Amino acid sequence: MAIAQMNWGRLTRPLGHPDMAELSAALGRIYALAEAHPGFLWRIPDEAAAAQLQDLGHGSLVSATVSVWDSVSALRDYTFNSEHGAFLDRKADWFEPVEGPQLVIWDAAPDARPSFREAFDRLETLKQHGPTSEAYGWP
């Protein structure tokens, strides 16, 4: 068994805005770090992510990632102990505060390829029912 996750946020400005230059320039490197991190299995590619988010009615200010990992501990290590953690510590520089969870995790097969639709449905389950076997946050 593996886990899938989605994290999301609402940007304060479009990625092309000068105030977003540092974040925008780092995204490719941060994604590459995830893909090289022990325990990483898969993520929705950038082009597919943008199309799926648009199809769900999310504007260009919504930034989100869906990925599959071999364990919560591998995801946690990448999230907090890689360069990603330094950017996470500065999320207020680029992201608006939002109500409710910004991360949802669920158990998945190692070869799972979840969509943003599934991920946002699971996020809604987490919001409505709290942590369950269907959707939870950091254990």
C-alpha cells in the first residue's frame, strides 16, 4: 500500500508577476527534487494539472499538486526536510490564507494515478467528516 496526496493553495498574484519571480523560478527545481526523493512514485504532470484544474473551474491562482508516495514518512521527509520545506516556511510570501485543510492524504495502490477531481472530493470528505480512512491529514 502507498499513499496519495493533494496539497493546494491560492496564489496572491499570477506566477508571471514580479513579486512571484522567486517562487516561479524555483518550481521546476522543487518538482524535480520531489521526483528524485526516496519514496516518490508519481505526480500529475504540469500540463495535465493545469488542464484538470481549469476543467474543475479553478482559476489560474490555484496552485495544486497530486502525487503518490510509498509512505507518509517519505512524503513528510520531502515536505519538511528538503528545500521544499524552506519554501513552505515562506508560504505567506506567495499564498493567501485559506480556510480548511490544504493537504489531504489517502491510502492508494502504488500504481494509482488519482485525478484532481478525486483529490478535491477527498478534500471535501476531510472537511465534512474530519480524518477518516478515506481522507486524512498528517497523522
